[in-house]
Amino acid sequence: MPRSPRFVIAAYAALLCASLSVAEAGQLDLIVNGKSYHVNANYDWNEDNYGLGLEYQFNSGSRWLWSATGNGFVDSQNNMSYMAGATLKRRLFMSEQAAGFYVDAGLVAFLMARADINDYQPFPGVLPVLSIGVQRVGLNLTYLPKKAVRDFAMAKMRDPNIGGVFFLQFKFRLSQSDH
């Protein structure tokens, strides 16, 4: 039975809310999807991937950081895409003297629904992510490797020279609990 992207996002949102109620502490960020860059692209892909989402980072008390995330955005073909997932990152650097400047690196595992891949049937994925920022604002940078772009997303049919794709998201702190 086909599931709509709204079903996937609604199910994820319910799971996220349930997780938030049992979490000891954490922080909630507004995610504003922004730009993408299609490496070596000849085709005129949409690189204005605007959309909104939420990211909740659980307080782990260690350098390993878990978060839950979900968002919707305009994809490279000007269609709405939806994603929900979990991220595991390692805190590589943090300085309280520099407004809480941090650098984190890790992986995001997700379910995504896109018009161009099985007509919005959710599919899984795992991508690398780099996060940098200060106390109240930050950036997430994700990279979709060339093989995934060309083989899985079948972009080589439109753009045989396309390499990987970089995605940029902006993060704005909505709340933080220090308990």
C-alpha cells in the first residue's frame, strides 16, 4: 500500500514528539534549507532548495551527539521532497571563548520521499554531514556522492557529467535545556 510523503513525515513527527517528552535535555533548532551545488553539472538544476524543518539534539554528556531531524524542501527538479532521520555526529572542536564555536562531523540516516524516485515512495539513505556554528546559529553541510547521484537518482540520464551534490542548511536555535 503506497504511503504519501505526508504520512511519512506525520509518523516521524509523532515519533520525534514522543522522543522529546522522555529526553532529559537537549536543544531544538529550526532548519532552513538553502542551497545546493551540483558538481560539474551541465544541466540547469534548481540550486535554491528552500524549505523548513526541525532538528532536536539530545543531550548526551559526551562528544558523541545524537539528533532527530525532519524537513521538507524544494529539490533539484523543483519538486517538494521530504526527509526524516537521525544523525550521529562527533564533536571535533568547541570553544566557549569564541561564542560557543563548534565543529561536528558524522552521518545522517534517513527516509526520503521524492517525486522523481518511485513517485514519493519513501526510500532509505545515509550521507555524511558536517556542522559548524556558534551558540544560536549554525550550518549543516551534506554531500551526496557522485555514484549515488548518477546511479540511484538516475541524474546521468539528464546530465551525464554530473558529479556529487553539496547541500547547505542553516540552523537557528529555538530552545535549549541544560538539565
